[in-house]
Amino acid sequence: MDLLNTLVDKGLRRELPTREEALAVLATSDDDLLDVVAAAGKVRRHWFGRRVKLNYLVNLKSGLCPEDCSYCSQRLGSTTGILKYTWLKPDQASQAAAAGLAGGAKRVCLVASGRGPTDRDVDRVSETIRTIKDQNEGVEVCACLGLLSDGQAERLRDAGADAYNHNLNTSEGTYGDITTTHTYADRVDTVQKAHGAGLSACSGLIAGMGESDEDLVDVVYSLRELDPDSVPVNFLIPVEGTPLAKEWNLTPQRCLRILAMVRFVCPDVEVRIAGGREVHLRTMQPLALNLANSIFLGDYLTTEGQAGKADLEMIADAGFVVEGTDQVTLPEHRTETAGGGCGSHEAAGCGSHDSAGCGSHEGGGVCGTPAAAAAPAGEPRTDLVAVRRRGAGTDLAPNA
Ligand code: SF4
């Protein structure tokens, strides 16, 4: 297909595809899907080989948020029965982080619900970052605390944070339909503050909220312009008790096309499959590793993921390898230009605190228990959604 040859050539040259080309990827047929995956896979392997970076979420503070993000089970008025707790102590957070690192993660993503941190919250998180770094040599730490005020990104950097996550989530044009308590411009501003402080910026999106193909392309082009080092792609987990609970409109094929489009538009950036991986890609997860070079290990913020051991087995079975702490994630040209020296560090997925993990502070996940019967594509799969009941904030061992 001429389209795919063109996109591969552009991806290898880090050249921006046209909007029409990006839209055409989303419009490809199921018959062409494997060709699309193979083409985007060439770009992925050119920049990242067969490495898969594992990231581990630690939800420092769960629920009780005054904001109204429609996709989020921690939002004001949510009736989802998620864990609710206030700040984990530094040692508790470090213990949770250590479990993820022992499971193979190289980055820990510290996420807290809320509009944004107070200066006292930044002090608290700074102490947690220092504790984690002292107790876990070589760990990368990404903070995801919501909207930042002036000077807060610098303080987090000085405490040892490598990265900051804040997702754009959706296009500027539809942002007001998803959230009313803050704006798209607020989100852009925080990503820029992180960048400006020399932190590795992580910012991504949530697909499946009822947006159009044009919206998806808009947000991915906006992300390319912001130039984050990592782009988490969340697939909405329509959690009962949130306004978007009925938005079951993704299929595994649609998810693969979206990931391929993101890879073509952001070829040399860490593309992470974030929340909703198990729920929406289901048995197609291994194919998606040909597109993304990063995933979350284990559970998400408020929902459970598949067993960490299953994540590792999937990576090995698909012929990929877990990226080690001695390996640099990003291609050399990005590490040279990355502010703050993080080219090799990525963020996790919170930025918007979202569905996948953090960005929205939600999770996607599942499960451990296979679904009883396969439902038609795009049909509700509530059987695959389990609220997190283990790990941080509980007495039970984490999934890692
Ligand atoms: S995404 Fe973050 S800011 Fe929005 S409601 Fe959830 S926790 Fe609050």
C-alpha cells in the first residue's frame, strides 16, 4: 500500500505525516490491519528495537478529587466503589515501588488525585521521591500530581524526579465536553512547565470517549508539537459510576489502528499502552507490542491489570525483551536534546490522571480471570473491569 510505504519512510526520517495520512490509518479496513501493524512495527523497531519498557504505578492518594473529569472514577460525584485514601507515607510508597521494580519495572510513576498539588504536597512528594531513590538504586521516578503552579516542577526536579506526566487526553475542541473544572490550556501549560524545568515530559491521550477520528488526530498532532518524551495511550475503561460508563465503543482492531497512527506521528517517542490494555485489546495485546515500546506492569490506579507475571510472559512469547535499567529508552538524538537529562526516562501515564493508569488516575484493567464468553467487538466488557483491591492503600500484596 503506497500509504504505508510513505508512512514508514517518514517515520524513519522523523518526518511528520500529513493529517490526511494519519486519518487514512484510522480508516483502514480490517483486511489491511496486519499490514498497518507491520508497517508501524518497522518504525517502532527502528527506534526502539524489541525492547519493552515497564512502568509501575503507585497511587499515592486515591479518590476524593474535586474535579469533574468524566472518564475518572476519582472525580467529584463518582459512585464507583474505588479505594479512597489520603497520602501514602514515603516508606509505604517506597515499599510499593520496590514491588514493581522487583517485577521488572524501571520507572515508578507516583500519582495523586486532585486538581494539583499545594506547596505542602510538593514537599511531601519530594520526600517520597528522595526515599524511593535512596532505597532503589537506578530507579526512574515520574510524578503525576495534576496541574502545576510556578516553581513546583523545579522543586520536584530538585528532589530527584526524572519526569512529569500530565495528559492532554483529548482534542482542544472537545475538551470542554469531558471536563469543566479546568481547561485544555491549563493542561498544556503544565506540560510546558515540566518541560521548562528540565523534566522529561510525558503526555498522552484517552481514546474511546466518543471522539471522532479528527479529534484523535488533533490531539496526537498537539502532542507532537509539545514534544513529550513519552506518550501514554489510554483506552477508556467505562467504569460504572462515571458519566462515560456507557461508552463501550472500542474494538481491538480500532485500538491497534490508533496505536499505529500515534507511532507514525510520534515515531521516535516512547509510546506506552496505558489503561484499558487488557479490557480493549484483550487477546490482541501481543500484537500491540509491535506498535508501542512501553506498558504498565501490573495494576492501574483504581482498577486491576492482568497479573504482572502474565505481562512478562506475554512480552517474552511475542519475541520482545524487557528493557533493563542499564539501557537508554530513547534514541540518541532525543537524549542529546532532552532537557534535564532525561532522554532515557519516561513518564507514566498520569498527566491527566486517567483511565489508564494515571493520566486520569484511573485504571484499566482486569483481571486475572478470563472472561466467560467472547462478546462481539465493541460490546460492553464489564466482566473485564475489576476495581483495584490490592497493593497501595490496602493490606494485600501488590500485583507486580
Ligand atoms: S483525572 Fe485527576 S483531576 Fe480529573 S477527576 Fe480524576 S483525579 Fe481528579
